[in-house]
Amino acid sequence: MRNNSSSKDNIKELFKKELENAVQPLLERGIGSTPALVNTVILLICVNIDLFGALYSGEIGKDASSAKNATRFMREYLGRIDERYRKVGGLLYNNLRHGWVHQFGSKHLLLNNGIHVYFGFNDFENFRNSHLRYRTSDELEGKILVISIPVFYKDLLLAIDLYAEDAKNNDNLADKYKKAYSSIMEFEKENELLTRSYIEKRDFEYIYSIL
């Protein structure tokens, strides 16, 4: 086995530190039930689960199955922190990440037994027992699956530490990390970008005009 300490250090210093710098000030401020702050923190958590799914799998780019890789990371590493992530990681990713990115809010569930399930959020740091548990509401007909945002965030930080340690001790994981990291750092080429339907020549005309 090689000495992969640099991979561990990079994971924690380059990526974990960025997440902490972005999220910790918001939590210290107190997000309460302010929708904009809740949305911001959930998006940051989900984007980083995407990121670590890519680093863990070594796959990034248009051919990569980002949802599958992110869910694998969640079940494996967050699942070591709390078994509930292994059990429900796929739905969490779908309803939170896809919900906010594509529908501007968490998706709701309609179960086969007819019960409606909503996602609810709080910023109670010491409420692990209520995290990923149901509560009822007098205002909504159905169940609310509660997510403690501080618990979710801290579980992700612990999961990153576990992954970093594994990358240090596993040559295969370290190689996948380096492959994904190299892809992240690659430049995108003008001619390739122009093949995308939403990018037009005038986009690059502007870039050239201000050089």
C-alpha cells in the first residue's frame, strides 16, 4: 500500500474546509425557519454530497451517474454515522437534492397506502432522536419527516472524515479521488461547449470582447 496521506489532507483541507466555511456561519447565526437560509444550507449539503459521490467513485462529467454515486456515498459513509441514512438515502437525495435543484423546494411523497409525507426542517442541534423521524401536524393531512439541519450537516462532516481516512488507507479509493479531482480541475474547451444547445457563439464573443 502506498502512502496516501496527501489524499486525506487534500480531502479535508480543500473540500471539507470549504463546506465548513460556507455552512458554519449560517448555523451560528441561527437559520430558524427562515426559508432562504434553510434552502441555502440544504443546497450546500446536497451539492457536497454530489461532490463526494464523485470523489468516492472517481466519476465526474456527463457520463457519470451522479445521483447513483452520491447515494452510494450517503449510504456508505453517512450510514456509518447513522444507520437511517443507509435505509433512506436514496429518497433523501431524490426529494431534497432533486427537489431543490429542479422544483425549488423539497418534493413530497404519496405512499401506496395513501399517506402523504412532507419534509420538515429544524435547526435544533441536539435533536438526533427526532432526526429522520415522523411528526404529525394539525395543519397538514399526513406525516412530516423531520430533518435536523445541524445533525445532517455534522453527520456529513463526520462522513467526510471517514472517507478521508479510507482514501489514505486504500490505494483504489485514493486513485479514484485523484482521477475525479483531476477532472474537476480540467479546462472546458470552447469548441466542445459550443456543441451544447444552450451555449451560443455570442457567449464567447462577449468573452473575447473583454479580453
